[in-house]
Amino acid sequence: MRCTSRSCFLTSAGVMLLWLFITLQIPKETEDSRDVMTMKGQETSYDSKNFKPLEDWHTITLKYTQKLQKKRKTWLTVGISAVSRQDPNSLLYTLASLYGSSSAAEQKRLTVLVHLADSDLAWLKDTTARISSLYHAHILAGQLLLIHAPPDAYPAQVGEGHSKQNVDHAFLMSFAARLSDYFLLIGEGVFCAPNFVTHIYSKVMTLNPSPWALLEFSNMGTTGKLFHSRDLPVLAHFLLLFHGEKPLDRLILHFRTLLVQENQILSKPFLFHHRLSHPTLHDKKDTVVQKKNPYGPSNPPASVFTDMVISDAHFPWEAYTLDESFFWTNSIHIGNHLTVVLNHPARLSRVQVMTGSLVEGKYALAKGQVELGYGPQRMPQDCASFELLGWLSEGQMDRELLQESAADPVSCVRLVVKANQAGGLMIRHIYLWEKNATKEKTDQS
């Protein structure tokens, strides 16, 4: 019975890979352009009156990809699989960062491929319209492609969670296979370092002709994973076969070992960081009733970055929440950091950093310092300049800022490791107090 089920699944997976995807409708004003092939398929996927057979989609997709490949093959394709979520601007943030962090010369070597992997028709139409309006020129130039696989394209065994995510990315990678020489996978809500295309190109050239299957430019999940495009058809087939077995990041690591790359190749400094490190950060902030204690920390909206090792259980942003969660890591080295980058500069009156367990104080940072960052960000995870606020004592620091120190708005708060430390490290929390606006006015008067 197991062999029969497997055979059926292999057959269905093969059919899915044959015709791949349909693309979303480009705005009407671009329909007459000879440089763009408009594919009207979004409404037909959900309207039974206009339904087209699977064979038609296969023919249309092949015609579109053949024309695209003849027109423009680039050095790098950046792939994003997006779904509807609480933050509707998450995908737009990523696209803005991608294009804002790359020069005109870099963009000529770059294709951005977005798989809108959601069956919510309202979200699909709204997202397509917004992207088309903002990036009309990129679409016409062939630098930005939007694709969508309708629900009936998915194998019957696909459920929710990591199973669907794996199939979403299988479709994305299959479509990207012949668009460029290399394929970079990132997620939604991601900051990109300036000139990331040039940095990746330099790393690839440095490694040649040494063989590799996977390069990593971030330590955050599946973001920043670079593949040879020639490996994408096999990887897509691999994800379809084992979509229900493991999450995407673990399947990718297993695929890497199958291609005989045993060791991780992690490139630093990291080029990609999450704007919001985890979706539940919104939820956790919303559940904290902080206003009941006017003297408690405020922790203004921010993103959290680190170059420390990240586990599957505890994430960097957990050090900045106002609940009892914490960030756990191990085997830290001198120079490692955890940086809080505020969404908007703020005047702070107090900073508290606590490491180690609450009762026994185990896993505290033996030697470290806290710095305040000022000025514009040089990179998404950095500030123009930093000043020492204080050293940790027994893994803790609680410092009130003097009147003159609190005058300048702070953009970053950074915890820096000053000595190698084996074993675990628990960063329990980083608490920030904003200077009270009312009190500030009183002081000035």
C-alpha cells in the first residue's frame, strides 16, 4: 500500500513540475507593450465559468517562459514566497529594501521573482495592484516577476504549515530554474545590506573553482540561502517528495549534504536581516498591559539583530519583549553582538540589560558592555556611531541616562561580548525607558 501511494504521489508531483505556474495579470496599461507578455489567469483560477483546462496553462506558461528566457537572463534571481498575513506591508518592505540597496548596474544583473502563494483572491488582487503601481518600470524591464499557483495545482496530500511552505517554494524554485545563473532565497519583511549583489558576486568569485551547493548570507532561517540555478529542478522535486516530512530549512540542509557539501559556508557580515524577527512579536507586544505601570519600560518598536548562533527554540527578538521570554545562544566569541535598532530614534531615560537565569544567575554574560548608537544607519543592523554606556556587572547593567546624555535621540542599543565564553548564554531582557514628554517640557521650562 505504501508503494502504491508513493507511486501516485510521484506521478502527481511530476505533472505539477511539468506546467509549473501561472503568472498574475499585469496592469491594463502594459497589455499592449511588445516587451511584456500579459497572462490573464488570476480570475480563471477561481471562476468556474471561465475555467481553462490544465493543458492550456501548461502551453501558456511554456510560451511565457521561453519568451522571457530569450529576452533576459541575469546573473542572480532573488526568490520570495509570500502569503497574506497580519502585516500587509511586509512584502513591500522587502521589495523596497531590495531595490533601495542595489545600484542601477546591480539591478541589470538581478531578477526578482515573487510567488504569491495564497488563495485569498482579495489579497492577491490588492497585492498585485500595489506592486504593479509601485514597480511598474521594473515589471516592464523584466526585473520583477509575479507568479501564482492556484489551489488545484497543489498535491492532495498538502496540508498547512511547513507542508504547504515546502510546496510553495518548490513552485518558486521550479520557475526560477532558467532565469539566471544563481538563485537567492529570502523571506518577507527582510532588510538587505547595501550593494548585496556585489558582495554575493565577490564571495562566489572568491570560492571558484571550489565546488559548493549552498552559501548562506544570513543566520535567520531560510533567508539568505544561495544556490546554483542548475540545482533548482532537483531541489524542487526533493521538496515535493518530502514536503510533509520536515520544515523547509531542515530539508534544505539535508539537500546540501546530498550534494556532498558537509560543512556550512556562512558568509559574514550577514547581508540580510528580518525587519521583524518573528510574526508573533506583534502578538506578544499587544498582550502586554504596560500602561498599568507608568514607571515600567516602554520598549519602543524596533528590530533585533545578532551574529550569535540562533536555535530553533529561542529567537533574538525574545530578549526585547516585555514578557518572560528570553534569547538563548551558546559558544559566544569576542565581538559578538545583539543590537536593538529602533524604528524611530528616541530619547531614553534608562537602559537595563539582564543576562543569566533569574534564580541562580547561570548562563550570564561574563564580560560585556552596552553601547548606544546614534545617527543614520550605515546598514540595516547598524548605526553611524556608538558610545559606551556601561559595562555589565555579574551579567547585568541598569543605568539611568543623565540629563545631557538623554538630550540626543538614540537609534540603537547594542550589547557587545568582550571575551570568549563557552557554554550557554541567556539574554533575559533589554528594557528601555523613553524620556517622558511631559516631564521633558517641565524640565525645559
